[in-house]
Amino acid sequence: KRLHARCFVCTKCKKPLSGKFVATKEEPNKPYHPECLSSAKSPGTCAKCGEGIPYGMRYLTVGEKVFHAACFVCTHCGEQLESSFA
């Protein structure tokens, strides 16, 4: 595609993209500012720590809740749970 510089804008904030921009493998024709992509494609807020989970970061979903992988820990010993738990 050929675009005027003023027409090459971020998919989320609609501000011009000058310099660095990113896109996803699934939507390569939708450019974003790096910080806009992280918030636009975030899976949500961690149910344990309350922080947002950036796009691309490893996370776990349990029912309706999402957790940073590092926040999904055993309630007894506090060690991180991987893929199996009771």
C-alpha cells in the first residue's frame, strides 16, 4: 500500500505513525504504536495482582479469570503452578 504520511495512522488511537510501529501476525495490515497494541490486544487484567496483561505475555485463563503466569501460584506454598493442579 502507498499512503500519505498523514494517512498512515495507528489502528487504535488514529494518530500518525512516525517511526516504530508494530502489527500482529493475524492482522498484518493493521499497524499500531507499540503501546497501543499492548492495550488493544490485552487479554485483560490479572485476577491476582490487578495489573494489565500485555499482548504477547504468557497468561492463564481459569473460568472467567485471567492471570499472569507468574501470579498463578499454589495457595498453600506460593510456588508457581504450571499446567497441572488440583
